[in-house]
Amino acid sequence: MVSSNQPVVPSSTESDTPKAATAHPKRRHRRRNRSLSFNRMVPNLVTLIGLCGGLASMRFGLRGQFGYGCGALVFAACMDGLDGRLARLLKGTSRFGAEFDSLSDFMCFGIAPSFLLTLWSLPATMHFSLVPCMMFSVCMALRLARFNAALDDDEQPKYAAHFFQGVPAPAGAGLALFPIFVGLEAQANHMAGLLRFAKSPYLAVFCLMATAALLVSTLPVWSFKNFRLPAKAVLPMMVGTGLYIALLVTEPWGALAAAGVIYMAMLPFSRASYWRLRRAAESAHSVPNPDPLADKAP
């Protein structure tokens, strides 16, 4: 018979069970789902579509379809003007988007126009035919690099935000393509003399070199981002826009060539507007603050 004072020895199952087995199992940490919002992808997709348009324009040029090639570049310019506004509207601006947009602009507006003009009227047998094309592309790259560097400059005055420094990339491509626009209009209306003028290699060289100089210049050019019109000019502006759209539908190449001429005619007015705003800002800062105690006797 076992005494009641004898200590009770725990069973082997209870003594051998580790504490970790009786504790609650640790919860596994869930991995964060690193996904990207579709709103932030939309501007980059628009930039990609514009880049594809620029690449397609060179293929059209190789096949001799210069109308389609110029149309593809006009489409790329529309996409370039749309992606930035979409990025600000959808709050999808990013450093990647800015760099991707610059690379797309260089391909579409720095390489494709000179490539089309080479196929249009600059034969390889012509001496120094590579020089204007190379200078145009180099100046376009410098212009885009200067624009990217200016994005981090917070010391610019407020009036300078309404102007570009030099001609922007899409406008520069349009100015360089002026001979092709004129030539396509001449082909559509059977103007042999105008077509010979548009096919002249000297015209292509002049347009490329002049546009290259405008790209790297410090000429202030209206950006039209925050452009305001007086109330009396709204109706004439709308009527003029309607007339231009009608001309663009009926005679697209003539309308694009006329747009280049109008843009060049606006540059002196843009420069005058910039200097007027600059003088007004400098005069406002130079006026001393009146001292109310200056006229009082000591």
C-alpha cells in the first residue's frame, strides 16, 4: 500500500513536452504587395504611345510615305502635350516619368525629323549632308538636358514660369519639317515649281541649322500653359481657331506649314512680352518702402 505522503511524480508525457509546443505559434508576417496604381501608369503609357509614333515615322520615311511619317510625328507631339497634363491631373508625376518623357522627346523630335529630311532632300552623296542633321540632333539633346536641369531650379522669378528658354522640342521638330510640309502641299495641288523649291537640299539645311540655333538659344518663348487673353480677344481667338481647323481638315500640309510661319512671327512678340514683365518686376522691387517717420522732426 502506497503512503499518501509520497510525492507524485509527473508523467513522462507532461515532463517531456517543451514549452514551445504549448505556446501559441508565431504569426507569419505578410509580405507587402508592392503594386503600382494605374493612375501613375497612364502618363507613362501615353509617353510610350508617342514614342511608338516617332519610331513608326522613320519606317514610313524608309518606304517613301512621307505623309504618314509626318502624321506620325504630329501624333507624337499631341501625345507629348497630353502626358504631362495627365500626370498632374492624376497625381502621377514621378522622376521616372520625367526621364522617360525626355528620352521619348529626343527620339521623336531630335532623331526622326532629321532622318526624314535626309530621305526627303539630303542625299548621301552631298558634301557635309550629315552636318546639319547631326547639329540638329545635338542641339535637341542639349535643349532637353537644359530643360531637365531647370526643373530643380527654384530661384526663377514668377514671370519666367510663363516662358520657355529656347524653342520647345515639338515646335522645333515642326519647324525643321517645314520643307516636307510645303512639298506635300505642292504634290497635292500639282505645283511643280513649289515642289522643286521644297526638294532643294539648301532649304533643308537652312531649316535644320536655324532650328538648331533656336533650340539652344536663350530666347524667351511663350509656353501657353498659363496664357491669358483679354476678354475682347476671346471671340476673335475662337473664330480664328475654327478657321484654322477648317483649313487643317481641307489642306493639312498647308495648314502645318502656315503654323510654322505663324510661330516664327510670334517669337519677337514673345520676347517683347518677357522683357516687359521683367522690367515691371524689377521696377516693383526697386521702389523703396515709404517711411512714415521720415517727415517728422526729431
